[in-house]
Amino acid sequence: YASARELADDLQRWLDGRPILARRAGMWERGLKYARRKPWVISAWAAGIAALLFLVAGGGYYLFRRSLDLEAELSHQKGLSDKRLQAATSMSAAEDALRKRDWPGAVAAATETLARVEDESALADLQERARGLQQAAQSVLRFTEHRDQAMFHAVLSLEEGDRQAHRAAAQAAAREGLAVFGLAGDDPVMPPRFGGGLFSADVEQWLAESCYEMYLTWAEVLSPPATATPEDRRARADEALHLLDEAAQLGLSTRSFHQRRAELFQALGQAARARQEQEQAAALTPSHAVDYFLLGKASYRAGDLEQARTHLKKVLERQPDHFWASYCLAGCYLRMRPVRFDRALAPLTACVQMKPTFVWPYLLRGLANGELGDFDAAFDDFDAAEKLAPDEMARYGLWVNRAAVRVRQGMVHEERAQALRRSGRPGEAGRADELVGSCYDAAVPDLERAVALRPQQPQAYANLAQAHLRRGRWKEAQLQLDRAIALAPSVALYRTRAGLHEKQGALAEALPDLENAIRLGAADGGLGDLARDQLQRGRILLELGKHPAALEAVDQALAVAPDLVAAHQLRGETLLKLGRIAEAVAALDRYLEKGPASAVASKARGLGRTKLGKYKGAIEDFTRALEIDRAEGKPADPATLAYRGWAYLIEEAPKLALPDFDEALRLRGSKQADCHAGRGYARVLLGQWPKAVEDADAALKEETPTARTLFNTARIYAQAVTRVRTDPAQRTRPGEELAWQYERRALQLLRGACEKTPAAERAGFWKQYVEADAALRPISGTGDFARLRAEMAAPRQEKLP
């Protein structure tokens, strides 16, 4: 400051709140001081500015909100447009699924459409259509589920088992399925309008045909049981005719419809109307897949599997996706004799592809694969079936079929083990045996579960018996077979139990079971099986020594099946026992001309030829029998060796006979005495008389001597007499005494043979065997021989009382 005055002035200015002069104040400072001096002016300005700012802010906020509302409106409109587009897409998918008859897919697409549009009133048109599509698809889905159940139980009602239960289940399912479309009630809507006009003409036609099938299936399973009263039969026939009348209103005309009506009128005793329906049926040529299917099912029901197969193939030519035609076609192959498991695979695979959640095709295909030896594929099918959470019936089928395949697998391992043993590989055979046991043992738990689940069903008991049979557990097997037969007697069960009795050596117990199998088989018309059962019965009767009855059984088998080659073999064996040798040889000739190589048949014909005096042919037959046994890895049959040895002796070939008797004795056959006698005679002819006498003594010690043994050893001693007397080393007194001892021994044995022969037959025995035998000539000139001749040749005198 230049002076104190200037400082004082500035101080006063500062105290007054005015700008000082010593330095220039800023704008904010001058404004602040002005506001302090004149606050009312500032307040007025502030109020104006605040009002202005409020107006500006309010307008901005309004414009901002309006912008947001416009943006939200545009977004909503865009969302509706997107939803409509998405809903239209899923709606199109639902309609496309309906056209393709993909009912689950149609339900899913329609449900998805509803989920997209259910909260939008602006999309009410789509909501209504989507709901209609959903309801229509759900209706058809319910219908097809009932239809599948009806068809399934109708097919099972044609098999063995609880047929009436399956028929009742089929009727209930058919009733519920038709009720979905308002049919089969007290006042059915005819013709029905399926889906309210949402279905295409093709789908409408398919649904009409499916309902028609359902009606005819229902009418088919109304067949009364055999125990039904006449009133019940009439009531069922009337009900079936009423159902057919309703079916006719669906607009289809088929041959199967008129055939079924003809059957019903026939059951009601109205022959004229039955003929009229048959004429109408004959006038119609099948053209629809539905008609071929119904005709195929009718043939299946009648047991004409070839005709059923022809009709079902026609169905699949017209409608390849007809699930039940494929299923029934597979059933034809599985019911044929022999069963065609290989042909059943293709239709069962088609069923799996068409209905991957339907458990039964997996179970049947698993069984077929198992029977064909593809065990991995079989168990894959059973695993897939188990994952589908099967119901009680399917669980029973799963356990029974899986166990059956395990038994089959065990049998394959058993055959392999036997082959390995024959080829000299015991170590590998032992490992295969372990697999055999594990397979049979693994089958048992499944079958025990099946028995516990459905104790009134016979199949699990029958399969459990098979598992025990394969393990050699005879008592357990018979217990299960007894249970199965008590529940449902059948040809197969009686046949199996007869075989079990045979395995245990109880032939007499096997006969009644075989006779029951034959009785039931004759009723069912299975000629091939009937002939085989008669043949088995004949074999058992032959073993029991009932030769005339055995021959009768074999002849009955041939009357049913003249081409049953094995019957000629058994017939030949039986005729041999009856002493009808020429007929026996002729029967065996027929077998050996057409049948497979058989050591038993060759041996039997050799015996027949021996008795006819055709020793060279007999030697050929015995040789062939031994060759067959050798080729099959079996040891030589001692009896066949002995028979050939005796034939060689008759043909004066002791050198060839001797090795046969040696081998037979080494193998310890059942007729050791006969073998010793044969070897002794061969040795004595070859000059080995000391060893020959040893064999003669051994034959006499082997068992209680028979007339045959005594006679043959007498021949050895008689020949030894000559050998001793012609032996230079024995031309001494001891040698002559030895010859005399042998002579006396031969005469004693010959007397013993005569005494063992029934008195009424002795003269014939002496004339046929003793007088004609050159081997006895060394003793025939003795006085004792002459006295024995006179004694035996004299006619038998009856003593008076």
C-alpha cells in the first residue's frame, strides 16, 4: 500500500464484504461477496434458476420415460413376433409328427408350443391349436398303448399257458383303446371323427383300420373255454357278432371279417348263415394290409404257420412299419418245427427299431441269438430288456429266457469239452468243464426268482429241471418236472421226464410218461414228434424184453412217419430178438442204405447174417462197426470183436480170429467165457493146444457155465485129443493118458451141454449141433459118445401120473 489510508480503506472494504483494491478478486469471490451484501437478489435469482432447472429436468425425464416405453413396446412386439415364429416352428413339427404317426414326438412338440404361448393372450389362436394337437396326439398315444396291449395278449392267448387270462387282458385293453375315440360303448359315435379334423386323410384311414383290427381282435379272443356251458358259448358268440357289426360301420370290407362271422354262426348252429358268410369271404380278394394281417393272425391261431407267414409277408410288403405283422412273423418262425431262430432275427430286429421301449422283442431276440450261439448278442438283448423296467410278466420272461440261454451256452461248452478230450487235450477240456458248470449254475438263480414270482407257471420249473439235468442232479430235476407237469401237462414235459427215468435206469417208470406224451402228441397233430416218441417207447420195450410190444411200437412209428430211418434199425434189432432173421436183415439193409453210419446197426446186421450162414457178409459188418467206433474216438466193442472172431473161426481163419479174442479179453467185455472159448478154439486149431486147454478151463471158471460154454469147451478138448496124439513129443504113455483124459473131459462137457438143454429140445440140439460139428469127430467113435447119442437122440418119454 502507498499509505496507511489505502490500507485502512481496503480493510474497510474487506469488512464491508466488498472487493479490495490491493489485488483483483475472482468472479466467484465477487459473486459471493455480492450475495452477502444483497441476499434477497440472490434468492430471487436462485429461485428462478431452480424453476428453470426443474422444468428442464422434468422435460428430460418425460422424454427419457417416453423413450423407454417406446423401446419396451418395440421389444414386446419383437418378442411376440419371435414367439409366434418359434411357436409356429414347433407347431409345424407337431403336425409333421402327426403325419408321420410319431405320437410321442407330436405330444412333445405340441407341449413345447403351449409352453411358448400360454401367457400371451395375443397368441390365443396358437394356444387353441397347440392344445388341440396335444390332445389329439395324446388320444392316439393312449389308443396305441391299449392296442399294443390287446395285440400282445391276443398273440399270447394262442400259445400254451394261461390262455384265458391273456384273452381277458386282450378284451380289457381293446375296450379301453376303442373308448378313447368313443367306440365300443352303449352308443358309439359312428363313423368316428379322429382328432377333430387335425389329422391328414392318411392318418384318419390308418386310425380307422386300427380300430377295425381292434374290433376283430376283441371278437377273436371271445372264444369260450372248453368247459363253457352252451349258454355261455351263445352269449360270447352274440357279443362277438355285435362287435363285428360295429366294426362294419368303419367302412372296411375284408375276407377275415366274413370268415370270423362264418365261424360264429357255425358255433350258433346257423349253418345257412355260416355258408353265406363263407361265400362272401371267398368272393373278396384281400387288398388291404389290415385284411392280410387279420388273415395271417387267423392262420396263426389255427396252427397253419406257413399260410400265416405268407399273409404276414403281404402285410409288410404294403406296410413295412406294421409292428404286429413283424412280431407275429417272428412268432411263426419260433413256433415252426424245426424252430427257425435264424429267420426270426430280422422281424424281431425290425420290432426293436419300431418300438425300442417295448420289452418283448428284446426277450425273444435274446432267446433266438442264444439258440444260434451268439451269446454276447443274447445277453446284450437281455440287459436292454432289464433296463426298460419290465412288468411282472416280462420279468418272468426275462429270467426264464436268460436262464434258457445260459443252459444252451453250457451245452455248447460241454460239447467243446468232449471234443477236446477226444482230441487228446485234457487240460483245455478241464477248463471248458469249468465253464460248463458256471453256465448251468448261473441259470439257477434266475429260474428260482421266476418260480417265486409266478409259482403257478410251469415254464420256470421245466427250465430249472433242465439245468439240474445238465448238472446230473437227477432228484432235483425230477422234483421240478413233477411240479411243472402237475401245473400244465405237456408233450415236452412228459418226454423230458421219460428221458430222466431212462438216465436213472428206471425204464418201467419211463413208459407211462412216453405213453402220455404220445397221447397228447396225437391230439396236437405233431406227427414227427409222435413217431419219435413211439420209437423211443419201442426201444424201452426192447430193453425190457417185451419184444412183440416193441415191434408193435416201431411199426406204429413207421405208420406215422415212413421216412423215419432210425425206426428201421430198431425194427431190425427187435426182429432179431424174435428170431425173424431174414426180416431183421432186410430192415437193417433199409437203414444202412439211407441212414447215417451206425456201429449198432452194422453189428446187428452182422449177427443176422451170421444166423443166416452169410459169414463173409457178417465179417464185413462187424469190421464196419469197429471202424465207425474207431472214427468216433470210441474203444473197440468187445462183443463185436468176439462176434467177428467166431465168424473168422467158422470161415476157418483162426489166425485172424485170435487177435480179436485177445483184444476182447483185454478190454474185459461182458462175455469173457465166450471169448476164452473162442480164443481156446483158435489156439487149438493153430496147434497151441496147452494154451487152448487153459482157455477152456478159464471159460468154465469165469461164470456159471451155460450150454453154449460147455459145448464150445467140449469142442476144444475134442480137438486137443487129436493135437496131443499127433504131436511127436507126446507119443509116449503119458501123452496117451493125457489124450484119454481130454477125451473123457470132452465127453463130460458135451453131456453137461446136453443136460443144460431143455429135455424137449435135446434131440434137436444133438442133431443140429453135435452130429454136424466136425470139431467133435475125434471123440465121436468112442463107446461113451455112442451111448450119449442113443440117450440124447431117443424121443422123450412122458411119465404117466
